[in-house]
Amino acid sequence: MSIFGKIKDAIFGKKAAAKPAASPASAKPATAPAPAAAPAAQPQPRPQPKPAPAPAGAPTAAQAQPATAQAQPATAQAQPAAEVDVEAILEDLSAKSGQKLNWRTSIVDLMKLLGMESSLSERKELAQELGYTGALDGSAEMNTWLHKRVMRELAANGGRVPQSMLD
């Protein structure tokens, strides 16, 4: 997994992990009716090729509804991820950490806050992933660029990031 992917998962994954935990719990009660649905699922692949040439038919509509129901939870899970308050999550992590970390401006402290290795080699790899063209020497310029770019990427991937962290 990419370094940025780890950062994103550390921030976005907290809420996403909580929601799927609720989904499997709700899936367990649905497990009792599922055996009845399982035999129905076996005949469904057989009718599916038939409805492709002939789109009309009640079984096809019934089959489309479960597929839509499955697509809706995936969409519902994607929508909350699109509204992740990055600053609130990081503030919460910072309060719980007991450390004084300057995660608002420091890529090193941000990575530490997320429980990641913040070594120069990790930051070099992150810089290469994100397209940094300067010297990969761990300079203040590189680190500042990395922090701003990470915040922009989080915003581009559905995070709500304060404007002050994007400039």
C-alpha cells in the first residue's frame, strides 16, 4: 500500500470501519432469512442470461432489486467517507495521544500522530508518490510541500480540510 494510502486509511478508515462493523451486525439477523435467499440465488444465474435478450419479466425485476439494495449500502458507505472532517479526527487523535505534535503544519508530526513511521525514507517515498520534483533531502521545503499536498489529496478524496491547511 502507498504511504498516502496509509495516511488516508488512518484518517478515513476510522469512520468507515465503524460503519461496516454495524453492517455485519445487521447482516447477522439477515442471515436467518439468507438460507431462503440462497436457494433463490442459485436459480437467479440461470434466469439472468434469459432476461438479457428479453428485458421484461417479474423475476428480472426481483433480481434487480437485491442488486440495487446491495449497491445502496456501498453508496451509503462511500457518502459518509466523502464527508470526513479531517481536522476533527486529527484533533481527537491528538487529544488522545498525550503528545504535543504540530500536525497542522508538520508532515513528520502528522505521520507520528497517525502511528506511522516518519523517517526520511518514508517521506521520500511519499514525496515520489505525490509528484514532488525538488531534492528528496528532508528539507523544510520538501516537508512543507508534503504536508500541504497530503492535505490537498485528503480534500480531493472526500475529506473536509480547513482552507488554512490547503494554502
